[in-house]
Amino acid sequence: MSKTKAIILTIILFGILSRSAFLAARPLHHDEGNNYYFANTILSSGQYQYNPTNFHGPTYIYSIFFSFLIFGENEFSLRFPAAVFGLLILLLPIFFRIQYALTASMLLLLSPTLIYYSRYSIHETLFVLLGLLILLAFNKMVKEKSPRYLPQFSIYLALLFATKETAIITIAALAILIALNITHVKKIQWRGHKATYFASTYLFLLIYIALFTGLFTNILGIKDSLAGFFPWLGRGFHDIGHIKPWYYYLQLISLYEFPLLVLSIFGGIFAHIKNNIFWKNVAVWTFFHLVAYSAIPYKMPWLVLSVSVPMAVLAAYGLSSVTKRFFLKKTVALATVAYLLFASIFVNVLFPWQEKNLLAYAHSDIEILELSKAVNSLSSKRSDVLVLSDQYWPLPFYLREYSASYYNEKDSLEPDVTRYFDALIVRDTLQETINTAGFQMRGEYTLRNGIRLILFMKQ
């Protein structure tokens, strides 16, 4: 076996382990609970009806659905698709045979943010994977002066739109790349490829329409897919719940991926000095996403992947260009690996859900697993559970084998409604609003910071 093949196999092995080992150890985030609910809806009804107020498209939900079909409903199967997409991301440089591919894949393998959100059942790893595929396919067309990658490009684009509304930002980045590369774009042999253009258009429309209409069962899904962009834009600039300063993503990157930030800066500088088209495009792509996401007041930590992933790829060029001296380059490489390893262990092993980890945003407390175990002591899986709380996700996942009813403080409940249930899970601030006669308190648990749930079970 050649040295290169050995390195690739090592990257694949550690990529699988770091993305898929002990996926059930960390409690689910409430967004993961939501995604479980949507995927479970497909299992129970046979279709998924896109709702523009949910803000995210169906592509990732279908991936969870297929994972459930293969592995059953559990934490592993819920998070498995994100792990697969995270693994594919670090293999893309090798697959596309970019310059310094092994270095780029190694840096992606060690990226703390990529590892963390590859173990998180949200749309982001799929979204970033598709964005990177679009970038690489565009570069291929520019390099080879051929539109033959256009059908693949159309597939990636359709899936991107059907994944998240932030596809608008990716399209804006692509438009800037086209403008900056207009001389090279004009050199592409566009004539004589009618079949390619037809196939590209057909594939885009087929995938887009199929996903948003629930496999052609809800034609209004096409209209809803367009309507979804407007609430997202309003939320991005006016939502008061998650407003953060402009430097928020720079802060996360500087804390967890500082070597990659520095090396990517060098990579961008050298790309422009040497006028390397490919690396200039990667640098522009990275910088634009950083500026765009930083400019939007509404910020969630997982959105940093749209910056940190292309930044890690660009850092490979920076590391390879920063010095010709082997000893110095080796020292920088070892220091980078050591920093990323420590940061990855910190966020994924030592503090995977705690507030010390800034990537674990508004995360569920580990006590939610203890609550789940306590409920599992019920004698029958057919037991009825009442949940009275204005916030309860991801409880529907942990209570999926029970008949659970969910109410909040605004719901009017009958005084003796509790007699129909075998267990009650009540937010501490609502304890006085419900009759717990005939029940015994079994424990008090933290759902997440500031939200305490009390478990009562029939005596």
C-alpha cells in the first residue's frame, strides 16, 4: 500500500470514529427534538408537508427518515445523517483532487466545529457539504472551460435550496465568484451543449419540486417553498431572541480554531500574490460568508460552519505556502494539530453540552437523560404521561414510546385531568396550577438553564 493510500484510509477511519462513536452520550438539543418530530411524521403519515414557518427545508428531514428505516428510532439513527455528511465534507478535497488535498482533509478531520456539529442532528453539515460541492464544481468548470459539470451543479443547487433558506447567502457568494471570474467564465465552451442544459434544468426542477411537494403529494409546497424566505429574512434581522454582536463568529473561530484562522489569512494573501484562481475563489468564498453571516444580527453558533469549513480548506494552502523550511513548517503543523486536538476534546468530550462550551448553545442538561430513565420505570410502555410546560423539547423524543400529551400554562385544563395519566412532568413554576393528589414526586430535573421539571408518578 502506498503512503498516500495509507493516509487516506487513516483519515477515513478517524473520520468515522470522531463523527459516529458514542453519539448517544450527549443529551439532545431541542432543535434535534424538532427534527425527530418531523422525520417521525414521515414514518407515521408516509409524507412530509413543508411548512414555511418552520424555516428549514425537507432534504435533511428525509435523510433522518431513511436513517430511521435502517437503524430504528434512537439517538444514533437521529444523528447518523449529520455524521455521514460531516465525513463526506472532509473527503471532498481528496475526491476532487484539489491541491494539498491531504492537508485540507486532515485539517477538516481535526476541526472542532466540524466534529461537534457532525455529531448534532441539524441541517448544517448537509448545507455546508452542498455549498462546498457547488464551490468545487464551479472551479472545475472554470478550470476545464467546460459546462459538463453543470448537471451535478444543478443537483447540488436544488438540494441546497431544499435544505435551508440561507441558500440565498450561498447564491450571493456564487454570484460574486462569477463576477470576479467573468473572464474565465466567458472562456467556457458554452455552445453545443443543449442536452447538458436540458438535463441540468430538468434535474433541478425534478429534485426541487419532488422534495417540496412531499414527493408530488402536495403541489402547494412549491408556493410554500418560496414563501419560506420572507419569514427567514424577517427573523434574521428582527428576531430579538438570538441577536449577537457582529464579531460573534470571529470569536468562536478565534477561540476554537485559531491556527486555521491564521493559516487561512496567509492562504488568502498568497493566493492573491500568486494569482492562483482556485485558491483565490476559496478565499473569496470564505471571506464573503464571514462578512454576510456577521452582518446578520440573528446568529446561531452552528452557522459558523459556513465559515470554518472553507477556512480549514484555505488553511491547507496557507500552511503549504507559509514557509519553504521543512523544520519550521513541521513545527507550525504540529502546533496546529495540538491546538485543534485539545479544542476538539474540550468541546466534544470534556464539555459536550455545558455552558463552558460556546458551541453548546442553550443546550439540554444531562439531567434530561436521568428524567428519561425515571419515566422508563413505569410498568407499561402504554402508560399515559402529561407534560405541563411552556418549554419541553426534546422530551417528545425521550417519551416517544409513551402516550404523551403536552400543555403549556395558557391551556385550560380540567381540575381532575391528572386522573387520566400515570405520570406528570410539570415545570416548577406551574406546579401550583395542577392537582397532583394521588401522585408521588420522584425528582426534579433541569431541562436547560433556568427551566426545571418535576416528575410525579402515581402511587
